[in-house]
Amino acid sequence: MAQWLDMLRTPMAAPETSRLRTFRLVWLALCVTLAATVVLLDQLRGRIGQAAPCLIGLLLGATLVVTVLYLRAKQRADAAYLDQLAERE
């Protein structure tokens, strides 16, 4: 069998667990919220004053932390899944 055909038949990522799905959805929500606060910065400054840039900074920090945690968890899950597949063969 050609190598590319074998690669197509081999799953390259682990099935998404509920924990990974939650991580992904939280990350997505943080990204959308961060984008919205950046776009609406002038309106936020009008409503909450100088706290608006601090809010954006907090959202950016939270997004970065969740990104790192998600990528590490996803990489571990994928590696474990591929190891499991290799043991079966």
C-alpha cells in the first residue's frame, strides 16, 4: 500500500474528550470576547474609563494561559492515542 494511502487511513488526532472540548470552547469564547473588547475599546473607555485597557490585558493573559494549557493537553492526548494505535499493530 502506498504510504500516503496508509496515512489517510490512520487517524492523526485523538478523539475529542469532554475536557478537550471544554478547553476548546473556553478558548474560542475568550478569543471572541477579546476581539470584541478591542473593537469596542472606545465605547468601553466611555463606560468604564481607564479600566478598559486593563480588562483587555486580563483577557489577553487569560487567552494566552488557556491556549498553552489547551495545546499541552491536546498534544498529550494525541501522543497517547498514537502510541495506543502503534501498540495495536
